[in-house]
Amino acid sequence: DGGITQSPKYLFRKEGQNVTLSCEQNLNHDAMYWYRQDPGQGLRLIYYSQIVNDFQKGDIAEGYSVSREKKESFPLTVTSAQKNPTAFYLCASSSRQPWNTEAFFGQGTRLTVV
Amino acid sequence: AQSVTQLDSHVSVSEGTPVLLRCNYSSSYSPSLFWYVQHPNKGLQLLLKYTSAATLVKGINGFEAEFKKSETSFHLTKPSAHMSDAAEYFCVVSDADSWGKLQFGAGTQVVVTP
């Protein structure tokens, strides 16, 4: 089955701890994205990558880091610098060209600070 | 620059009655427009997309949307609501200037009553 797999589905973080969210796709897509979703605010872009070994900050990158060492994988690390990390995180991928191709989404990871 | 405004944060309809979700956009270039649906604690699923072909776009589950350039609108409709349509709906814009980055509206929560 082609698609995007996010893991874990639920994640709990203690204060001051870094955590990494996994995102893997087997759609052969060049572009991958991380979004954060909070109630009533839609989706906000954290980071995106158009090609392996390259990534760009989105609108709310502070307190987050990413890597793109393989085409299939785009992990997101939520660092201790992110003061309000409790949210629903969604990973997506799309063909890089043309720009009018839709994005495919994973099922999300719900992160909670305890 | 691109932006999306969903004019209603909540819409309540009776089962079997029409559904209208309103979306206005702003884009410097010819945009691509999408509607996604999200059920609770799930990822996003594409309902339909407009990419400069026919202005009336038909999607899955009986939904359709009409692109009106003069009104910068892309409203989503369905003639008869079903209980399974209860979900959150997002209007999304992308254009050549954004290199595939998607700009999301804040979402419209749809409630369907028996």
C-alpha cells in the first residue's frame, strides 16, 4: 500500500525533553512537509523539504528541527526550546513539480507535554 | 503572497439538506485550489482540486466546488448532507510563487443533525 506513515500515534513529552516524530513515505515524492494543528487555527507549516539534503523553515520553525537524509524519510524533532509543543502534528508529501499537485497526509501524531 | 479565508468556522445542517462551505482566496498568480476533509484525530483527505481546467470541479462523496475568479471564491457544496459528512473541512491554495507550499484556511467544522 502506498502512503505516508507517521509514528507514534500518541507521544508524551516531559518538560525539557527532546522528542522525534517519524514520517516515512513510499510514494516516491520529492517534497515533504510538517504541519502543526491547533484547534481553530488550521494547519501551520513548520518545515518543508523539496529535495534530499535540503529543507526550509516554514512559518513556525522555532523550537523544531528536521533532517532529510533519505527521500523516504523526514523526521521532526521537537526540542526543549519549543515552549508550547502540545498539538497534533501532520506530515505530508507531494510531487515537487508541478506545483498544482495535491499533498498526501499521514494520520498524525498527537504530542502532549506531561 | 497567497491567503485563504473560510467565512464560517462552524456550519450546522440537517441530514438530507444542502451543504455550503464558503472560501475566498488571494493569490498573485493563477492558483491551484483544494478542499480537504479531516475526521477527528485523522489525517486529511483530498475531496477535490481546481488546477485551471474546468471551473466546476466534482469530487468524492458527492461534493463539488466552483472556481469564480471574479469573486476570488471557491465554495464547496453538496446537495444532500449525510451523517458521515460531519467533519472539519479545509480550503487550501497553492501557486507558482509558493513552490508547492500549501496555504490553509482556518477550517470549517460541519455538524449534521438527524
